[in-house]
Amino acid sequence: MEVINNKESIVEIIEYNDKIIPILKEEIHQEALKYLNIYMLDKNHQKIEMMGYVGVLKLTNKVTLYSYSKVSIENILRMYNYITKKIEWKDDKIFLNKSINILNTLSYIFISEVEDIVRNSFRRFYKNINENMMILKGRILFYDTIQKNRFTPYLFCEYFEFTDDILDNQILKYAIFLQMKAYSGDIKQIELFNKLRYLYSFFNNITLRHITLDDINKVFYDRLNKNYEKAHYISKFFIEYLYVQHGIGEKKFFSFMINMNDIFEEFIRSIIRRYNHNYKVINGNYTEKTLDYIDKKIIKIKPDIILEKEGQTKIIIDCKYKKIKKIEDDQHIDMSKPFPSDVYQLLSYLITYKCKKGIIIYPKGEAEDVELNIQVETEIYKIKIKQIDLTNLDEIEMKNFVYNIDN
């Protein structure tokens, strides 16, 4: 960490790594502790341990943390693309450099897309409006007029107005607004802030309102608004992950932290749904069961993915986006194999769901592909360890991986 003339300093770290830094003199924003662990080493140093998050995090008023992914930013976008709505992906105009933090990268891509929209395909459409007014416009809503306008000269009317204040543009305005809030007051981000402020001026006639992921999912793309699709796709990142909170006075906390564990799990679930139609794919997080006979403790069982066929649970999948740490004290353990705890966790799922077959999926390079047969009393459970190459997410590779997932 570098401190120059008491100005803001930066901590850079790779996910699932730790870093020793000088003691942070200011109070650490409590929200930051959701994403990392901070340990005291001595009176002069602390150790930051980054969990499975990638992005930008304001630690204190003067210290910002940048967490970089072990896979490229481009492949994070491709994974998210599989999860959300598959759009045509071409080489991007913005160079996706791993050394650039993901928030800035997404902002540059977003700005490029919105600039094209503003220049070439800014959309206007007929909007349905219901309004209480003194003159007749469109058609009268007799029921509302009678119920709400007794003894007044007002009429409830319904009419259509050709306007640019439509959902397509409201999504873009809200995404610009979120980024401006995050970048405001940061001298190092003045270029991005000015670009966003310039774009924001084109949306003066657009209503600024809180947009949700459900709102974006309501948009249907056709030849008239196809150019909005990628900008909306990038907007989902800001809406889902960019959190800005203004505190008292000058204090401000913001984070753009992507949970790579959740992305990896949902990515695996999405490609199985897309390319393997032999099973019904169930999100196990919504089919919670209770295992209450281990050491008299209540344990909640929530598998990542359940594959069903004809109403029967056939395969249980556990997704592990993690870095397997080397155990220095035991030279006899081959750490290229999965953690025993991962195997025991999946085994508990299999026993609880009365399923004989399970799969643990890691990113390629984190564990060997192996097959284990584990006997518990009279039952034999088969557990496979599989790897997926996150550096090669083309269509053929994904189809081959999913096709062979149960072999």
C-alpha cells in the first residue's frame, strides 16, 4: 500500500489471497467487513484476507481496495452472460485488461454502448398515460371519473404519448446515476465521471427512478431496440452489485463487489439447463432440508444443484469456486485433490436426499479429476470430481462439458 502526501491510498489484491499492509489509521467502514477478513499482526501491520469477491471496495475515507479475479474480466462477463440473457458477444471495443479493475472496465464498455445509442438509435415509443385533467384527451375512464371526481370538473383520461421517457431509457439513466454516485469526489476517476455526466445530460427528459433486475427482464428486444441489449446487460452489473451509501458529513462508503462463488454456481446451473435436457435442474438452495442427528446439532442441507428425472433425485452437484491452500505441515497430502471437507459435505447431501451419485465441480487447475466410491453402512456412494476451464468459455467447450457431466 502506498501513501503519498496523505492522499488516498490503494490496496491491490487477487481474490483468495492475503496481503500485509500498514495499520489503517482511520475507522474501517463496517460494510467492508462483509467481503474480507482483517487481522492484526502487530502494532504496525494488519493482514487483509480477500474472500471470493472481485471489484472495488472503499475501506476507509482514504483507502480503496481493488480485488482482481484469477480469471479474466472478459470471462467473468461471459459467465454472467450465460446466467442472464445470452446475447451476441463480439470482440469488445474496450481492451479487457486484467490489470484494469472491473468497475472501470464495465463503465468504459457501458459508456461506449450508450454513446452509440445516443448517436444512432435513441428510442422513442408510445407510452400509455392515465391522467386526471380538466380537458378531454384520448378516452374518458368513466369508472375512475365517477369514483374520484364527484362534483369536480376533472376527467380521468387515458391517452398515448410519443415519448423518449420509456423503460429502455430509464434503465440507462439509472445505471449512469449509480456510477456517477460512486465516482463523485474521486480525483482519479474524474475522466469517467465527466464522461458519465455528459451522457447524463442527454437523458434530461427521462424519469430517474429506482430500477430493479425484474424491470430489465421485462424488456423485450426486437429490431427497434436490439442496440440497447448490451447496455442493459452491463446495467445489470451496476444495479445488482454497485452499492453506494452516503454517511454523515464527508463520509461515503461504496462497494462494487461481485460474489464469484455465486456467479460460478449460477453459471454451472445455467449451462446445464441450456445444454442438457435429460434432467430437470433444481436450485438446491430453495429445497432446504434439516439433518439433526449429527452430534445433536441442527444442520441445514442446501445443495447447489439437484438433477431430477421422473421425479427422482439422480445427481447432486456442489460447485466450489475456491483456491485449495497448500498444507505445509503435512507433506503426505496431495493438495491437488479436493478437500476432504468438500467430499464429506457432498456425501452428507447424498445421504440426506437418498441419492447415490454426486459431482463436485471446480475451476480447472484447482483439483484433479477423480472418482471416489464411498461406502456408508451397506450403501455405496459415487462421487466424481470434475473441472471446468473458465479461460475457454466458447459454445463447443460448454456443450462438451455438460454433455459429459454424468459420464
